[in-house]
Amino acid sequence: MKREKFFSIFWGLFLVTLMVLPLRAQEPVYEALNPRGIPPGIKTTPLSPRLADLRNKVVYNINIGKPAADLLCPELERALKEAIPEVNIVYRKKQLSFLTDEPNLWKEVAEKGSAAIISIAD
Amino acid sequence: MDSAFTDIAQVAAEKEGMPFARRVIIPHEVQEENAKAKAKAAVREIIDALTRPLAEKEKEEGVIKLEEHARIAIRGTLSDIQEFFQKSRWTDGLPIIPPTEKNVREMLRGTSHSPDEIVVEKFLPEPWKVTVEKVAINGVMAGCKPEQMPILLAMVEALSKGPFGASARSTTSFTFMAVVNGPAAVRAGMNSGINALGPGNPANASVGRALTLFLTNLGGSWPGLNDTSSIGNPTKYSFAFAENEGRSPWDPFHVGQGFKKNESTVSVFVGGWYLNSPGWVTGKDVLYDICRELKYVPLPWGATVIFDPTTARLLSEAGFSKKDIQRFLWENTTMPAREFRKGWGYDVLVVPSIKGGIYGKKTWPESYLTASEDTLLKVYINPDAINILVVGGETYLHYEVWKMAFPTTVSVDKWN
């Protein structure tokens, strides 16, 4: 009896599936093309080796010209000095604005600095 | 780094080839009363970022592909496609027309250029390559028709030539406006009359929408992720229209940009805020009203005054050419130096642009930096910084002042 009940449920489900599948299959399938621009391969640059510690090192504290960095940079300098009194901090603000590149500044950091903090705050 | 820039900084770091650049995030927003506490809270993390030895991935050198780029994005039912595009952030939030092979092929009939031709080698903000087919795909999604295809290609070219890259993601909610001139506007079915800047015309709506999709999909600028517009701007959905050349008393805008009257062009402007639109005044009175409004356009590198044809004709009948109006507005839009210096962005953007130029444009004279507080300064750089357009349906003596500057005009005809 149990066996008959099992088979009747099985055949019932099978028939329902057969009825539903064609309905699903009727819905057309499309291929949509990718709208995104084609990204180039990007050459990666490794990070500079880290310093063992910051004592007696020159750390540039750079303000890129976003307004709130005027408030943040002096406080960062104070906090860093408080944490590591022997650190030498050089503050620089970009001469024009955050919209313009200043290669001379980056050159100076590379030549004279041991590390740099670049602050972006709005 | 201020937390407002977390996502955009990651995208920028990847673009510059340093996806693992170390960052310390400081909760937005830094103010006088909290700067000290925020700096103190961050200093340990900063020291750690400067001294913790590099992990292997941070030492890696080579070429990375930011993503796999398959031509077919998805195979599925219409609702599968809608869902996939929405989840992928490839839309403006509204349903799209699926860019199927058939739809895109149809759109490509609108240009003689090959689908593989490169329109722009590096579209901004991301330096992604854009082909004719990519423009067509986004055009289909926006609901454009083949006759609008040359305008779309020209719009991509204009966006890549103008100083627009940084604006697309600014926290300030900048937006872009596209103005079509010449026979192409008529062929494309664009509206220059009643409600030209509003909804109702399929060509205006879809061409403007395509511009937004270009910034998203060709420029990699995702609203809410790396497009960090703080409040946003409703004109970001769609902002394109044609100039009402037939009813204007003056030469069309593109003639002033160096094109012939019978040429077709698209001009893309950047800016975003609409100031005022009173009516019922004519002649010099209307111009003085406009001067009052032009004064308060933030970052007055440029602005655009849109006249209804009726207002334009009354001014013309009063003897004003377009050049006369630009000069009048420039000469009479003045404010004391003290007020000029209190304007938004004065220290951060205006002063640097006087000292060294931003966007490569000549700006205000250096005397603006030293003028006494009471000296009356002309707010705009020169008469040409005030753009004049004639648009509208002559149902009202109307004008609108828009903060829309740096028009970049390119030929549509070359993309036919």
C-alpha cells in the first residue's frame, strides 16, 4: 500500500514537472553585451620597504590641499611627535591645489624623506 | 584619510598600480574641535603603516588585469538581464533596454564607423578604452535610437576632451549638460522648445541618460561607491537638449565655438546648479537681474544663461547682440574683493587658479589677490565665461542661470 502511494506521488510530481518545464522554456533567452569600457593592464609598483622605526628619520607630512587637511596635518604632527619625540617631521602643502600634480614635491620626498604621510580630508 | 574617500582612494590606488597602498582611515568629518582627537586616535595605526614589514603581496611587481572582460556579459531572460545589470551597478537605477546583439547591431546602423574603432583611448575617470560598439551598447541601454548614434559618439569624445574627470566623482555633486546644435539635433528628434530641459521628449531623455551611463560604464564612476556626491543632483539622471536655433535672434551657440552654422555639434558643460528664473522684465532690467544671480554662482569660472526665445528676441530688439550681452553681464557682475574672497572654494581653488592655472585655463588677474577689500572686482574671468543659449517654447518671458562652465564642443558630423 505504502509502495503504491509512493509511486502515485512520484508520478504526480513527474507529470507536474513535465507540464511546467515547457512554460519556463518558452521564455526567451538573450545574450546581453558588456557595457563597460575596456580596462588596460596596469603595471604594479611594489611599496617601498618599511622602516624599522621612525626615530631620527625624516617623515614628510603632506597636505594635498583639501580643506580639512589644514586642521588635521598640524595635529598629526603633534601626535606623532608625542608618540616618537625623535622623529623629524617636514610639513608641506601642495602649492596649487589638490587638482594639480606637483612632481617637484614628490621628487623632494623621494630624495630627502624616509617616509611620507599624505593627508586627504574634507 | 577621511573616511569619505575610502572607496575612491582604493580605485585610485589600483589605477596607479598600487592596489595595496597602506591607508589609515579617519572618521569623516574633520573639524577644528575634533581634529586633535582624530589625529591622536590614528597615530598608532600610522606608525604601524610606516614600520610594519611588507607582506609578500605588497612587494609584487608586474601587470594586473583589474577584471576579466568578456564581450557577452550574461545569457538569460529579460528579467535575468535586468537583475544582473542592476546588481553589477551598470545602470542609473532605472530599468534598461537590454543590449542584445540584435539591438546593438541596429544601433550601429546609425554610424559608418566600425564597431571596433577606438573612440577614446583613455576615458575618465578610469583610463578605460572605449570603442564604437561600447558607445552603442550604452546607447541601447539608455533607450537611444540609431539616428542619435553620431551624437552619442561625439558626446564621448567631448567628455574625454574637457576638464571633466575629477568632477565626475566630486563630493560636490557636479553634473554635466549636453547641448546639441545643427541639423543632427533635428534628425535625432531632440526638443528645443517647450519643456526642453524637462521630461517628455524621448531623444532628450535618452541622449542625456546615455551620458550618465557613459560615466558609469565607460568611466567607472559608480554613484554611491566612488562617485561620492554628498547630496547628489537630479540632473545626473539626464540633461541633454537642443538649442532653439529657429527661434533665436542670434547665431547658435556652436558658431561662437568656431563651427559653421550648418555643422552639427555637441557641447558638454560641467557644473550643476540652477539659480533663478524670474520673468516679466525686459531690456537692461532683465540683464541686471541676471547679474545679481550670476554673482552667487559658486566657483565662477563660468556660467550659462539660457534665454527663452521671447526674452532673447526682446533683448535683440533692444539692440543687444549676444556679444553685447556677454560683455554687459561681465562688466556689471561685480562685488567687493572682501565678498569675492568669502566665496566657496576661494582659498582651495580660486587662489590656486590665479597663481598657476587649474584646468589649463587663464583665470582672474593676479591683482585680485592684492586688491583692497573695497575694490569692486568683476566676478567672471572674461565675457566668454558667460555662455548664452536660447532654448524654450515662448510660453513665458523666462531665463535660467546655470552654473555650467567649460563647454567642450565637438563635431557630430564626423561620427555620421
